[in-house]
Amino acid sequence: MAYLVKGGRNDWEAVIGLEVHAQIVSDAKLFSGAPTAFGAEPNTQVSLVDAAMPGMLPVVNRVCIEQAVRTGLGLNAKINLHSVFERKNYFYPDLPFGYQISQYQHPIVGEGVVTLDLPDGGVREIGIERLHMEQDAGKSLHDQDPKRTYVDLNRAGVALMEIVSKPDLRSPDEVGAYLRKLRSILRYLGTCDGNMEQGSLRCDVNVSVRPAGSDELRTRTEIKNVNSVRFAMQAVEFEAGRQVGVYDDGGEVDQETRLFDPSNGETRSMRSKEEAHDYRYFPDPDLLPVELTEEEVDRIRAGLPELPDAKKRRFIDEYGISAEDAGVLVAERETAVFFEEVAGGRDPKLAANWVIHELFAVLNKEGKGIAEAPVSPEDLGKLVGLIADGTISGRIAKDVFEIMIDDGGDPAAIVEEKGLVQITDTGAIEAEVDKVIAGNPGQVREYRDGNQKVVGWFVGQVMKATGGKANPKMVNDLLRQKLG
């Protein structure tokens, strides 16, 4: 269903594009050898180049170039063999040069696509306009002193990829899906860690609205430096509603830059929106154009990992799991690896169920990621195997799982030590079924009068009598047979 913004007289459609700034995984900055580790003391990771000392010249970090190409290939985008670094001129205290080295007319990566999985099982393709490289600015600190602003240049010169989407997004949900999918691709590629809390992934959100059914592009606003998926979605919802209100009141939307205030979920005006000519771009005279060869690009392409979309298709085809479950399992590379270890040589659907429902429930409750899982994939796989071969029931498996989480241990050893092996002896189960039927004539009459649900009550009584060890399917079959 289309996302429509209700207006006073008619419905409106949101038109959204994102500019995602992704910090490149590299031990050194884009144009200097200064380190890039997060959390260092202020101004301890600054070279003479980063500080714009006179006579210091930038030198391109080849690793960053390869990471940008790798990302472009992962986005099914055109790699430009010729690209140029340009100076984007503006003044700000945390920008020592008085300009930012970026790319404008000749970016390293051209058009590509990101495929979104929709809740109804369909897909939607979001166009990528370009990917260009640029250096980050430093950081102004306004909360260190009541009268002064301090500047930390640790981030100055850190390599960024700006990934610009086409205005193809239409709703807050699509914005969330796009950011999550893009972050997943970057993490699979190893080109950005995607950590929005640490600032290594952030986005500018461009929003405009138009009457539903129209194809015009109206004046847009840009919401700067949004650092979480949830905030990006909230910003779109508020800003689209605000613009509709302006039009309904007979006004015009101003082209401007706005900030999102997460404390009240609103955007507020920051400054008028700059145009490209305001920055006076021109090629940086200190840097040669970046020239790549097809052979270099092919070498990088050959080293790409299996990406989320391909992995999802393989999981569906190879393991026979649903598209929904496959989508959950491939969202993070570590989760996909964990699942494949659990499923190795076992029932893959059962393995997927235990990873997605039982393990994820524990991780979500404790606020942990898959890397911090309290059980290893090897041990969880063994537990799945014990269920599949009938050694224990699914109900007993949950008790074993709790023990594994709290105390660790091999599931087979726990089952043996606690005497939890499933009862599959027909004679033993039949004896308990006979006892329950003989002791509850009222429920027998109820079943024979047509209340099929009573079988569940009988199953519960037999399971209780056997300490939960009886094979549930055998119990069910025997009950239906004997109850007639």
C-alpha cells in the first residue's frame, strides 16, 4: 500500500532521497598516514597534512580507493576508470584547509541499485545516483566550556564514501529498509563497519512532497547528519507532514537545510540550502586524477564475498527455508555464518527456527549480538540434531537450552546426566495413555461428542505423567486411535 500524507483537501506523496556518508574501513586516513581508531584522545590522530600545515601535500591512500571500488561493485554500479578529486570550498572552524577534498564532476562510482525486500514478499529497486569519495571534517565541541568551542581534528581527513540515492524512496518504512540493506551490504563487503552510534555511518535526508499521482519534483529540504535508522524514519514522517501543512496553508516550501531534533521528533531550520556553485568546485591541483584499469577492477571483483541477495537465494534453494526466514538470517553476515554451522548436515528448517526464535529471543532480551551468543553454533547444532533424531522432544530441548545458556555444556551430556531421553517405547506410552483415558470418562465423552480440542488436554496429561519425555507424536496418534 502506498504511503500517503493526508492533507486538508487531498492526499500527498513523499519523494525521498538519501545521501549516506560511510566511513571507509582503513587503518589510515584518505590523504595521510594518521590512524583512524575510534575513541582516541582529542587531537592525537592528526598529521601535519590533516592540520593543513604550510607545504604539506596530500597523498591518496590506495586502500581507500580499492574499498570504494569494492563498494561500487557490491552495489552493481558502474566503476569509472577515470575520477577526479576536487576542492569544495567553504569555511568552518573544524575544516583546517578552508576547503574539503571531495569529488564532484567525475566520481569514482556511477549509477547502481539497491534491492529492498518488501513485507508482502515483493522487491523494490532503489537507484544509486553515484558514490564519491571525500575527506571528513573535524569536530567542534560546544559542551566543554561555557564560553569557548573546542576543536578535535581526529576525524579530519578520515576517508568517507558518500552514497547518493535517486529520489526513489516513498515512505519512512522504505527509508528504514534502504538504510538497513545498505548497511548490511557494506558490512558484508568489509568496506564500512556501519556503526551509526560511532558516526561511521550517517545520512542526509532529502524530502519533498507532491500531490498523489503526480510525477513532478517540488522544492526539497535536506535534513543533515541523521545518525540512526529510527531517527531517519521519524525525520521523514515529520518533515513530509510539515511540508503538506505549508502547501495546505497556501505557502511555499523553502529550499533549506534542516536539523532533526530527536528529543521531540521534529525538524527545524538551520540555513538556506547551498547549491553546487556556492562551493566553487575545481580540480585539486595537488592531486592527480585517479586512473584505474579494467584488470584492477576485475581483480577487486574476483575478491567479493557472497552478498546478502545471493546468499538469500542460496538459502531458499539449498536449505528449503522460507524467503522471510532467509531474509532474517542473511541480514548480518555473522548470523548467516552462525546458521550454516548450526544447519550443517542437519534439518535446516529446524536449525533456522532455533536460531531465529529461540536464540534471538535470548540475544534480544540481553541486548547482545550474535557474536556474543551464550551458546556456540556447534552446540546449538548438536541440540537440533538431538531433536531431529528423536532423542529428545522440542519441549525437553527448551529445558536443555536453558541449561546450556546458564551453565554451558554439551547438550548430549546434559540430556544423559538429567535423564531427559525421550520415551519412544510404544508399550510404555500406551500404558500411560490407557491410564489417562480410564481416569477421565467425562473428557472421553466430550471428545466422542465432537470436541476435538480435548485431545490436546489428554496429550498434556500424558506428557505430565511422563515428565515431558514421551514422544508427542506417538502420544497424539495413540490417543486418537484409542478414543475412536
